[in-house]
Amino acid sequence: MAPDGERRARVALSFLAKPGDLVLGAALRARTATEVLGLVTGADANGDALLAGEAEDTALRGALPRWRDRLGDIPSTARLAAWQDSGLRLIVPGDSEWPTQLNDLGDTRPLLLWLHGSADLRLTCVNSVAIVGSRAATGYGQHVAIEMAATLAEKGTAAVSGGAYGIDASAHRGAMAAGGDTVAVLAGGLSFGYPQGNRALFTAVAGQGVLVSECPPDARPTRPGFLVRNRIIAALSRGTVVVEAALRSGALNSARHARELCRPVMAVPGPVTSEYSAGCHELIRDYGAMLVTCASDVLGHVGLAGDGVGPAGPRSGPATPRDLLDPVSVTVLEEVPVRGGRGPASIAVRAGVDLDTALRCLGELAAAGFIERCDRGWRTRRLS
Amino acid sequence: MAPDGERRARVALSFLAKPGDLVLGAALRARTATEVLGLVTGADANGDALLAGEAEDTALRGALPRWRDRLGDIPSTARLAAWQDSGLRLIVPGDSEWPTQLNDLGDTRPLLLWLHGSADLRLTCVNSVAIVGSRAATGYGQHVAIEMAATLAEKGTAAVSGGAYGIDASAHRGAMAAGGDTVAVLAGGLSFGYPQGNRALFTAVAGQGVLVSECPPDARPTRPGFLVRNRIIAALSRGTVVVEAALRSGALNSARHARELCRPVMAVPGPVTSEYSAGCHELIRDYGAMLVTCASDVLGHVGLAGDGVGPAGPRSGPATPRDLLDPVSVTVLEEVPVRGGRGPASIAVRAGVDLDTALRCLGELAAAGFIERCDRGWRTRRLS
């Protein structure tokens, strides 16, 4: 539990500086929130003397007037209490519900988080994946987001997303439909509840998961605010899946944040004829994002493949087109070992065919790329 | 031009051994075709003495009886002449039309190729890409194959594919619709013309491109023959694109051959809900195939991006979601250099905003991941 004074100072500062303010972030590396607030209010008589020399202090000195201009925005104790009475709670670094992975954000770590909902944010996010994408999603994208979030929920992995229409909403709906936890990080305040059309969804999320915002509860979201918010989605989760995104979609910004945090970036492919998958394809093709087709793929990449079925696990069918071989060739192929090697005569005996037939099949199998010669006869070759 | 004796010997051997026969391939490394044929017919009195000791000679000695059994299959000179009168021509290594890239196949290099069509095979394949996929293609896959082959044709790159329904046929149709060359490599003989339903297509290909087969003209295709044939498609072209393929599709075998030949393997993504794209997704996800969405992507990967528009070239939109920024932030962002760095005061002057506004925008842009601090102020960051 963080000390009360620090908590109050962080709350005050959150009404003065914008989310992700790097100058404030740097200042909080060197000073307590109480000290920084003292510099803003002028309560610290030595403030100006302290702020000389260092480049960071120069930046801080430059920011102080801006923050001072907003001192009137700090709400009264009664106002804060009213928000908390309405069901919101407030966490700061050091609280037991604070997700420590947010510390990876360095100087852009949120000052505090407003929460609303029944789930514990820290526990929920331990096993969570961000599912993001375009507001202007297609039926295909919404279907994939719902299925993926639902399957992840069934395997005990929560969804983290924004509060937008389209993929964000589908991810929350899918997770909740499967009885799972879901985390919606809003770009505006929790009481403001943007967009209005999703308020019923937000009520449902609060009932089954948790709503999150670093903004004052009555704050209206700003355009850059959505992009700044995306760092929280990326930092809370173990990895980010972009389900559908056009080339300039804001969802790609979430992928960028995840990448900078060294979290896996994944993208779901779609028709190349759909502009709403073009951003996903660009991520895979040009930025090293991993192609994922299902929840199992995702769990494999974030290290949560508890059931052993992930990218490295068994699949519904091998890539080798054995079905196209005639039955005798299949029988012969089955007697060719993966390692070591075996001679044609031994293969013939095991396969129950004569040597000529075995030799013919081995030749065809080799020409077709299934097997190769080695010191000890023949062995199978693998595509990988 | 290959010597007549060698040509005749290769023709004879092509009726005795199956396509891609490794024993024959190895034998032809050490001996001329005339010498090998002499061993089969027994014309070489020292044959048995020659075949002692070496492992490869042991294999050759084992194969001779099989080949001798088929000596009666060698057609008469009149029969060969009739095929050639019907429009077929025959090339062997050393001929001017022989595509030398087939030599990369080593011991599985075709003995010879039967051709039918107006195009020169070697010249056509210099700039060519294999476009392959499932017979059971969807409308989506056929559309993509047609568009890709047509665009490649417009840029002077020929299509190489098989003769099957679905993706193969679509690739040929797309190339021809754009007035380009196309190469169809059949698994059976050119006179047999399998499948029957594509005979009109084959006639069109012969008129505008070239039909290819290593099998005797009247040979019926065999199931393993399709897989053996795939190595020729992979070897003729600069790279292989799998447009649509189910998990066990034979098209994946073409990808395997291309990979073994160190040619780029590319795959077109599709809906994850389509089983006909599952093989493509597996290639990208698990086997390192490159995701391609259009002809430009393909040309970039095979080193034919003549117009500078490939995976490394300009795209229709950057991945950065600048559209989501407010106009002032965009103005400020435009003054942040890619290299070197620039101070806030200088950025403010250039952007025509006051220092406070510049500092606010720079903070937001940094928090949103667009820019970063450096020794000399601020610079933009890149996703890659």
C-alpha cells in the first residue's frame, strides 16, 4: 500500500499533467510525487534553487508554469469521494493491485489508474493478451476476435483491449461470453465512458472484469490520448494480437508499443483483397509480427501453451502431402526412419514388399522430396 | 545443341526409368547416356565388369533388370517422328532452349523435356515465378491467382504452374489475359493432356506460352508423378508462391522443392476461417515462407522489382497512424528529424507554434511512440 501523502500527490499531479508526460515521468525518477507537487504549488521555498543545472531540471522548470495554470483543476476531496462512492477505485504504484509490469514503461508509466469492476487488475493481467484492431472492423474480423477471446478465456487467459467499437468490443464480448475476465482500457475517463454507444458494454465489463483509465474520471478523450493509452494495453498484457487493421490504423500503434516493450507482436491474416487486413499483413511481412490463426498459436507465443498445443505442438495435419501417395509408397515411407537411416533390403522386409518395389518407391519418394540418402541407407527429410 | 547420339540415348532411357530416378541420375554423373543405355541393352560387353565395387554401381546394377524389362516400351523412330509432327519438340541438356537452372536439381534433373508451344522455354523462365495452389480453390484464391499472374505478366514476368483445375488454371488464365507468357508443367504426357477438362486451356497455353513434360507424350499421370513433377515447377522459376492450400495439399510439396533449391518460398494469406488458406498460414508461421499480398511483393522477393515498388519500396500508406493526431501535433511531428535530432525551441520556430505548444506536442508524440529523445534534442523513431 502506497503512503497516503504520495497517493494524494499523484492524484493532484494527474489533474495537472497529461497522461504519459515524460517531463513528469523523469521528475518522478529523482523526486517523490509530494516533492514534485511542492515545486508546482511553490510550497517548497527552495524550489527554484533546486531546479538549476541538469537538463531534466531545465525541462521540469519549463513545465511548472503549465502545470501551475491547472492547479484549479484539482478536484475537491468531496468530488474524489463521490467518484469513489460511485464504484471507482484508484491505484498507484506500490498498491497490491498495481500491475508491476507497467513499470516497464519507464518514464511513461501511468501516475495512477482509475478502476471500475469486480476483477483484480493485477491478478487478471498475469495471464492476459491484448486483442486490438480497427473500429471499422468487418464481420470476419469481429468473428475472429470473438472466437479468439472466447477460446483464450476458456484457457484462463484474459483479454485486454480498448473501449472502441469493432475489434475492441468483440474481444470483450468474446471473453465475457466464455465466462472469462476482460480488461477495457479507456482513453477518456471512466465516468465519461466514451464512446456512448458502448456504455452497456462497459457496464458488463465492470460486472465481469475491470475498466481502466489513467485519466480523471470526467475527462473527455483526445485524439492523441488514444495513442498514449495504447501503451497501457501493450504493457498490461503478455503480448498483443492485431486482429484487423487498415494500413494507417491506430491498432498498429499498439503493436509498436508492444514491440518496444519486447512483448510478442502477433497479427491475424485475412483476405489480401480486404483493406482491413492490410495493416496485419504489413506487420507480418515487414515488421516481424508473428502470424497467428487461433488462440493456440497465441498462447504458444506468449508462453502460456498449458495444453501443449501451440505452434510447436501437434496440428490437425502434417504439411507432408502423404495423402497423394499410393498405398504401397506410404507403406514403404513408414519404414524409412527419421534418424539414423535404413537400407533398402531392410525397408523392403519391414514393408512386406519385394526389393524391386521398395527400390522403385524409394526412388519416387526421394524425387518427391520425402526422403534422402544417408550413410546408413535412407532417412526421411523434414520441410523445416 | 546436344550430340544426336546422346539425345537418342536420353529419349530411350526416358521410356525405361521413371521421372526423377536417382539411380539413373547418379549414373549419368559418371557416364554418358549412351554408356548407360549400353549397360541396359547389354551392348557394352564389359558392362558387368564395370559395375563392381562402388555403392552407386551396386544401385545401378540393381536397376538394370527393371529398365531391361521395359526395353519394349521404347517407341519406334516413326512414333517419335509422329509426335514431333504433331507439334511437340524435345530438348535435352546442352540444347539452346534448355533452362540451365534445372541443373540445380542435381541427380533428379530431368533426362529431357517435351515441349509444346510458341514460347522459348529458357527465355520465358528467366523472369518467371511459380504460382501454385489447391485444385479445390475458392473464388478468393482463384481471384488472387488471376490478379497476381496478370500483374506479373504486365511487368514482364511469366507464370509457371501445373495443369490442374483451381489455382494452376487461374494462374495461366491470368497471365494470358494480360498478354503474358505462361508455362504449364504437366505430370503426365503432353498428348495425354490430363485433366481432360483443361484441354482447351492447354491449347491456349501452347498458343501463347509453352506446355512442358518430362514424361513420354502418351504417359498417363501417376499419383506420385504429381509430386515428382513439382520439382520442375520449383526449379524453372525464380520463386514459388502458394496462393491457396489446405494443410495436406500437394502445393506444399512445391514449396518444399523451392526451399531445397534455395528459391524464395512465398504464401498468400487468407481468412483464418478458410481451410483452404490453412496450408499457406502454416508455411508462413512455421516454415519461414514470406507473406505476399500482391505481385509487387513477389517481384521484390525474387529480385525483379524493376519499378522500385516492392517490399522495400514505397507503399500506399505508412504504418504510423498520423491521421489520428491533431493538426498541430502533425505540424510539430513534421519538424522532428529522422536523423541527428533537433531541440524544442528550433522545432517550435519551424512549426510556427509557441514553445509551450511545441513541448506539449513533443511530450504527447513521445508518449505515443512517434519520437524519442536523443543527444541533440528529438528525433523520430521507426517501428522497424
